[in-house]
Amino acid sequence: MGESGRHGGQPLHAASIQAATDGGPAGARAFKGFWGQGAHFRIHNAKTLQLSEDLPVMREMWS
């Protein structure tokens, strides 16, 4: 998941955590990454920020 993804007018990572926490997990958080591999095996990293502002975002949820 990249930081540019959106759902319902808000960032996708925020929307997915909100939807999950409505269902009952004890907690959730999102981390903005500095390096990741995209769906088409394209590398996204902070060094190529001028080329891509779609850095990876990781979600974590626990009960």
C-alpha cells in the first residue's frame, strides 16, 4: 500500500485502520516506509522522492 492511495476522500491506510478498529481490534497503527517494492516490482524509496511520492505504508493491528 502506498501513501498516495485514497478511499472515501481520506488516505487508504487511515480508512482501512478506521474500518478495522470499528470491528474491535485493541489497537492499530501505520508506518510510513522509506523503501519498498511496488505491485509491478518497481522500487519506491525516499532517495527517488522526486520521481515517486508514493512511498510504502505498512499497517499493523492487534487484539
